[in-house]
Amino acid sequence: MKQIFIYLLLLLSLNVYSQTKYEKDFIEFWNDIKSNYAYLDQQKIDWNKVREIYEPEAQEIKNNDEFIQFMESVLNELYNGHNILNINLDVSNKVVPIGQDIRVEQIQEKYFISDLRKDAGAELSGLKIGQEIIRFNGKSVKEQLVNFFPKHTNSYSSEMKQYTLDMLFAGKHNTKRVITINQNGIEKDFYPDNLKAKISSALLDQKILSKKTAYIKINNSLFDNNLIAEFDKAVDEFLNYENIVIDLTETPNGGNTTVGRSIMGRFISKTMPYQQHEFDEKEFETKRMWLEYVTPRKKQFKGKVFILVGHWTGSMGEGIAIGFDGMKRAKVVGTKMAGLIGAVNNFVLTETKLRYQIATERLYHIDGTPRENYRPTVLTKNTNETNEFLNKLP
């Protein structure tokens, strides 16, 4: 019996020893997700099935580039742009919503442009909301979506379907996109990557819309603490106006809570909760739940506040929107937001040193609504409708 036991131990040690660094890192990643990812149950992900599918593939990987591409495929099983690698290759797909400039939705068996990122390549190329897309890069849309669908299931939710469309139309870093439109029965090609986006590189832009209304647009800088001073300066200039519009429609990279709380703090007179967190202590089958608060800062703007959001409002931008709404301090106007789930943490794999981020805490509006399910008070269909709202302000 003792000899058999020793033999089994030797077999086990030989198996572990024979694993490549890519196999070891895949198993480490799989365990990280199992232990730390906050949305396996909510997204109904069969994580055991994921290991069954991908572990044999990991055994065939020969180099780091192959491993990066492999891990990008594995992350599609989580079908949300908040779960990403912190590196990419020329052949990698662009990350959504950061690398996305067009939103396409499926209606029955056809595909239509439902929104366009303002001043980005897709819009500048002449594409219009409502147009029907019949081909992408010379191929049918449907046949290419399979590259992004999760493999752990054959039953695809609406979130999975939208994720695949977003990923496909974001395109790859090394391939210029060709989008073919059916325009009154005539096919026409558009080339969004031949044009350089005209998105502002300033931390924010500001202007006066009328005698009563001022406007501040955050330009994808919610991660930059330098924005705080710039925002304070803008608010100080507009303290005597009746209305302030804060435009968050161009914040796909998200940001940090210091910047978010600093912005909200200029509009309240007492400490208030703005967001609810939930964290699974899986080892003990318990949960930690807590509210995150905003404290008042500097002189308060006391007038009406309007928050503009859209498909390119991500992460901290989404947190600010639900915060203003929960504190009943602003009217939120726009489309559904990016729907980036949870608060993320970064991890590093032991062998390859590959870094990645995943959602480890669930986030909620203070009324209990999951942040990704929140809808604006004034719900619009697209960016154009959201911008039309500005014309209705006094």
C-alpha cells in the first residue's frame, strides 16, 4: 500500500512538473476568477465548463503572443469590457467601450447603427444612426460574431449578443475597418479608420449655453486627479447660474473615486451616500456590504444640475451618474450607459507576469439597483437625442 501511495505521488509530481508555464498560468487565472470574480452567479457562467474547454488548448501554447491571444479568448467568457488584459498585440481586438466608436444592434436578422461616438471615426466617415449594415470587412456580420461568443453555453443572453457586436465593430488594432451599408437598395462602403477622431484632449471643456445655463464636459479624464482643480475652477465661474450641465458622454475609460467624489462634493451641503458595494467572502459563504459616501467640498452650487450620459459613459462615469441620481441632486439624461460591471482589481500571473483586471465587487445604486441596470431619468435613444435635450434648457 505504501509503495502504491508513493507511486501516485510521483505521478502527480511528474504531471505538475511537466506543465508548461502557460498551463500553470491558465490554472492560476481560472482559480483567481473562481475565488475573486464577483459576477459568476449573476452572469450564469459555468466556470467549470470554461476550464474543461480551455485547459487542453493551454497545453498547445508555444509563446507569449499565443498566450495573450488565448487569454483574450478566455476573457470573452466573462463578456464585459471591465474584464481585460493590461496588454495587447497588433492583432488584438480593441477593448470596449474604450476602443469603440459605433454601436450596432440586431433587429431580427438585420444589423442597424443605433449610436455613434461624437467626433470619432465612424461618425466622421459619414455613417448615420439608423443605417443598415450588411457586411463588415467584406464578410457577413453573423458569421463573424462566433469569434466573441462565450463557449461555455449555447444559450446567448441579450448582454452576450451585444458584447459580441460591440467587439466585432470595434475592430482589431492592425486592420482598418470597412463597413458596408445598404442605402436605399444601394451598397456603399465606409472607412472609419481613415479619419482621425476630433475628440478633445483637454481635461474638460466649458461654455455658456444661455444666460441661465452653463455647460462642463469631462473629456475622458476621470482617472486624472488634475481634473479636480480644473473642475473646481469651472464650477466657481458658474456659481451664479441657475443650471449646470455636466456632460459625461465621453468618459469610456472610467476613472477613480477620488475624482468622482470631488466632482459630486461641489453640489451637496451634507455628507450623503452615493453608491453601494457588495463583496463575497466566498471561503465563509458570507457577504460584506457597505455604502460609499460623498462629503461637501468648497462653495456649493445650489442650482439645478443635469448629467448627460451615454453608451461611452463607463465605470466611474456611471458611478457619478447613479450618485447624483441617488442623492436626488441631478436629473440624469441620456441612453443606457456602458454597463461596465463592478469595481475592479488587478492581478499578475506568476509565470508570464501577465497583468489583468477583473470585477471583484458588485456595485449598486443606493436604491439597490445594480449599476449596470440603471437607466437615466430622461432616457434617450442615442447621442443625437441627448444633445437635443440641451436645446430645451432655458
